[in-house]
Amino acid sequence: MAVDLPLEPEPGLPDPHAHLEPLVAHVEQRLGALTESLRERDVQAIELQAQELHRALARAVESFMQAARNGGVPEAMRLRLARASAQLARQREALSRATAALDRAIDVLMPGAAPAGRVYTASGLAAPLRSSGSLNA
């Protein structure tokens, strides 16, 4: 019974997957930079780092797909890219939760559901304000 083992580069021959290492390292660097920008709450840096990460991921995925078609991708590289992808998913989820919390806070501070021209009183929503032109105290 034959066992399929990962192909090791022959001694003296260059590793056919060596080009994947710098791509994964670049994705990891961009992800770290985005994490730092989020921590610092630097909106411009977040935008820049998100764009850079998107470009790095696109290049890495394209190269990984090409490598997979031409003999496979080493397990270590797949695991590193999967970890980076999981970290990105966690960041996306945290950002989504923060955005939802901000939206709820804005809704509480600036309710938009009350019809225009109506006011709240001690007993609840009152009838529309009359526009008599003068106010009585």
C-alpha cells in the first residue's frame, strides 16, 4: 500500500514553493499593521492598511491557487494563511459589533422614530404642537 507523502524538494534544487513564503509574510505584516491601526483608532491608517491587506491577500490567494494547480501547497503555508484568514474574520466580527453598538448609541441619543412636530410629556406622546405663533409659559 502506497502512502502519499508531501513532496520535498530534491537537494540542490530550488523549492518550487519558495515564492509563497514572502507572500504569506506580507499578509501577516499587513494584518498586524491593520490591528495596530484599529487599536490606535486611526481612521486614515485603518483605511490605508485595509487596502494594503486586501491587495496582499489577493496576490497571495492567486499564487496559492496557481501553486495548488501545479503540485499543491505545503501544509505549513496553508496553515499560516488559514490563521491569517481567521484573524481577519475575528477583526471583521469585532468591527461589526463595534459598529452595531455605535448605531444603537446614536439611535438612543438621536431618536428618529418620533413624528416631527410632536412632543413627549409626562404622560407620553402628546398631540401635535399648534403653531399659534406665540408661546405661553
